[in-house]
Amino acid sequence: MVNKLVVENLKHRPIRTFLTVAAIGLQVTMILTLVGLSDGTIEDSARRTRGVGADILVRPPASSAIGLSTAPIPEKLLPVLRNQPHVALVTGTVEQQTGALFERATGIDFDAFNRMSGGLKFFEGGLPQADDQIVVDDYYARQHKLHAGSSYKLLGGTWKIAGVFEAGKGSRLFMRLRVLQDKIANPGRLSVVYVKADDPKNIPVVLEELKQLLPDNPIYTLEEFLSQISVSSIGLLKSFTNVVIGLSIVFGFLVVFLSMYTAVLERTREIGILKALGASPAYIVGILMRETIILGLIGSVFGILLTYGTRFAIMSFPASLTQKIVPDWWPISTGIALVGAMLGALYPGLKAARQDAIEALTYE
């Protein structure tokens, strides 16, 4: 009987019900979209780093695992590393932000990079044949509507797209190593060095040799490097996520508070009738809380479905962003939405429970 009364109350005010559900859904969508972007971008970066085929990474002195460098590793170090025992392949790259969000250009020695990674697989065109040519992966090409032969403005110049390759090997945009070194005024310098051992069982041996040879450089195995790249290890991103979740709770609280407070005022006579028939304060509060829970659950489902739309929209933007669908966060975001909604309904519910039955019956 109570559940039927709750459902009928929600159906009786369809516009308010819809707006409350939509607001709670947006709250859930904000949380899931941000978490999905964080996890998706980090996982995509890890997948592309694995695609290089290296076993060990050498970073510049005093650099972090997640930060780009201004290319302070001398290129003349590469032959020294190649001569170390159990080292099969060595190559270096230069990385430079293009100015767009999360977008960078990478300069590589295409021959050495292809030997280490197994080679770029091209859907269109092929390797650069001139200094003013670059190659991009299929994801980047799709976002920027590029094809082999297209012109593209980047780093203050105009470039020809030599080819479009399958995503998953390092960067999304490659150019010749020397060209990018000259472009950023860092000739003979590298941002990171990739090393491949002759046998996986020799990776610890090579790692120890390199650490002794380059005591000032951060040197990681691939798995050690990737383990340091997570949402929790990026302080700014973790703080931003917590702030958004906090704002979502406040947002849900205010929306439901306004909705329920207005509903209590509109249903003053109805509440008076219930109290005149013997309804206890707990019964009145229980009705409003049940309404809130139903609104919260429906809103959460709506918000979860909406993240599929935000994922499609974000991955269509001309920026190297990847949003992941995060089912593990569905119950968490639903719980956050319900907490905010129930806090918002608490005061209106207590106000309704304290109403005098006679005064409520005479309310116009």
C-alpha cells in the first residue's frame, strides 16, 4: 500500500519527477565520465607504451615517470648502451607537446623503432619520405579527419600526412627524429631511451648494468614504469576527482532538497489527512525517503546510460582522449547519489513529520 502511494505521488508530478531524475543522472554521469576519462586515458597510454616493444626505459635525470622532458639525454649515449652485455636493441625518442590537450608529437628513428616494435602497420600510405611529412595513427586521423596526402598544421608549420597506421605503438603522431630535434632546438638530445634485452630472463641483469652506468637517470623495467602511472599516483588528477565527487554530492543534495521541500509544501493537506488517519511521523518521513530512493535509483540508471553518450561525444572530439566504461564505479556512484539525495530529503521529511494535523488540513 505504501509503495503504491509513493509511486502514485511520483506519477502525479511528472515534470518534477523527470527533472529530479535528470539532475541525479547528471550527477552520476559527471562522476562516471571523469573516472572513465582518467582510467581510459591511462590504460590507453599504458597499452601504447607496451606496443613499443621495449623491456627497459631510461628517463632523463630528475624526471618523473609521468612528466614530459625537454630532451636532456645525449643521443651519443645510444651506441654505449648498445654495446652493453645482453642488450639487443636500443632506440631513443623526442616528445613535444603540440599545444592541444593531451596531444604530443614524437620524433623517432623509424628504422630502429620498427625493429623494436615489430613495425608500424599502415592502413593508408607509408613511412615519411621527406622532412615535412608525418604519420598518424587511425584514432588520431579519425578525430582530425586526416588521410594520407592531407595537410596538417602543427608546431607552427604545415605537414603532409605520409601515412595512417594502426594505433597501439607509442605515440599517435610520429615524425623524423632529427626534424623534431631541430624544431624544438634540441639537436642530439632525447626525451626517453628504450632498451630491449636479448632474452626476457636477462632483463634484471641489463637493468642493473644500466643503473650502474647511469646512476643519475631514473631507469625502469616496463612493468615498473607502467605501475607508477595511475590515477592515485597523479596527485592533481586524484584531487580533482575528489573535488568533483564532493561537488556531485552537494549538487544532488540541493536538487533533491528543493524538489522535496516544494513537494512537502504542495502536499500539506495530503500530509494532514494522513496524520489525521493516524500516520506517525516515522510513517510520513518513510514515504518521502522511499520516494527519494526511487528517484535516486532511477536517476542513477539514467546517469549510467548517459555515460555511453558522453563516451561517444568525447571520443569524437579532436583531442587524444579515451573514456572507459567503468562498471566497478556504478554501485559507488549510485551510493554517492543516494547519500546526497537522502540528505537533501531529510529536512523536508522532518518538516512534514512535525506538521500539526489540524493546521495541515486547513492549509490552502
